[in-house]
Amino acid sequence: MGTVITTTDSKELPSHFFKKSHKLVFSQLSLSPVEHDLFALFLSTLRQEDWDSFLNKEVTDSPEYDFGTQVLSEWFNVPKSNLFNVIKKPSEKLARQVIGIMDEKEKKFKFIPLFKSIEYSNGKLVISPNDKLMEEYLSVRQGHSQIPHVVFRKLHREYSKRLYSILCRFKDPSKTELHPFSIHDLYAHFGLLKENGALAKKTYANVGYLINRIIKPAISEIDSHEENIEFLIDEKSGNVGFSYKKEGRKVVGLQFLYRWNIQSYKKNIVSSQPLTYTRDH
């Protein structure tokens, strides 16, 4: 049997943020908002040392992660009596999710189940990760996104959570823009592709739909909850938070325009209350 990581008190969780490796941030994965929050709860408890006995072949099973009722109730901001209803369907879907890990430079890809199983019994949630994704889970030293989980859990839209994870990957205050993303990259990063690379819905092929139904609402929601990010206005288009990349008149990509207020961010991290937030309805 492998190591069992048990979390029964919210004080055992990181107070302010969880880490998500670069490969996971830019993976091909489509999750609902609650699935994102479940995944974030798991990631918040990951530590390299808990995998040592498995890595050293002292045990045959990878670590298992258990979460008690109090932790779940506070993380999802719901009464303990309603936990079953809130996490049942998202847990079922998350347990069946396949993640796509891409490496365009090396011409490599990997499609693999995210977890081995997710179980809930007697008020305890048990998550068993897929050890074949160990490198993706643990390689935070090779670059990662440090994501404030209180803000992350306030975001209702899947695409807001995806974009926020990307923006948290790059917090350099001297830079006000990310490298341009091609439209195809955006499809992949926002979980809009099937495993075969085709669009999940035909409507996504319309760049206007992508911008107006996904990008703009995500920027707006992040802006309303994250006071430490300033989205900049593109002078040419008047768009808030992004500019177009064109070939002739055709939009072939987007570049996100934003600035982190690092001093304010660090100050808020120090002074903020862990875990607690009010879910908007």
C-alpha cells in the first residue's frame, strides 16, 4: 500500500495558493468549474517527499489523498449536509477525464486518464492520482503557476479559471503582455478540442465566437475578482486585455495585455484570510 495523505483540517492546506506545473497549465483538458476546484484541492496537497517511497520502489502504489468533511465544506463553501450533491457529478466526470500533454517542439503528445479513482464515503473524499502523470503533477521546479486559490474558487466560468491559471504563470511586473497565442493554441489551452485535435463544437471555428463568448467574459470575470491584475486597453481595437494578431485581415492569434501589481499582491497574500470567501450567486 502507498502513502495516504490525510487532510482533516483546512489549516493543513496552503493558506493562499496552490501550484500547477507548466505542463498542466498548458495541457489539453476540459473541466467544469467544480471539477477545476476539485483538481485544485488535490494539487494543493502535493509534495514531492510524499512520493519518495513510491519513486524508490519501497511501495508499489502511488500516494492516495483523503479529505475530511470540514475541509470539503470550507473549500466548496457549502454545508456539510450538501457535500454529496455538490461533488458527486463533478467527481464522476473528473475520474473519467483524459488529459492531453503536448510538446510541439519534440513532436510528442500523451493522452492519459487524470486519476485512477475518486471515491466518497462517510464524509471522506478519496482521490487516487494516476502515477503515470507523476512528472506533470510534481515538476513545479521546472516552472509553475502559483495560483491564489481564494480568487480561483470565486471564478464561475471554466474559461476564467483557465485564463487565470495562465496569467498566474507569468507575474513579471516589467512585462505587460504575453507572447501571442495562435487561435489553435487557444483552442487547446481552453479545452475546446477533442482528443483527435478536432474542435469539440463547430461554433468554436468562428473566431468572433471565441472572442465574445470565451475570451472577453473570462477577462471580465477575472477583472472583477482579482484586484492585483490590471488589464490594459489595446489602442488599435479598443479591446480590454488583449490585442489581435493578424495575417492581412484575418485574425490568427491573440496577445493578452495585463499587468500584475506585485507589491499589492504580496501585501494581500500576507494580510488575507486563508480559505474563506463568499461564493456569488
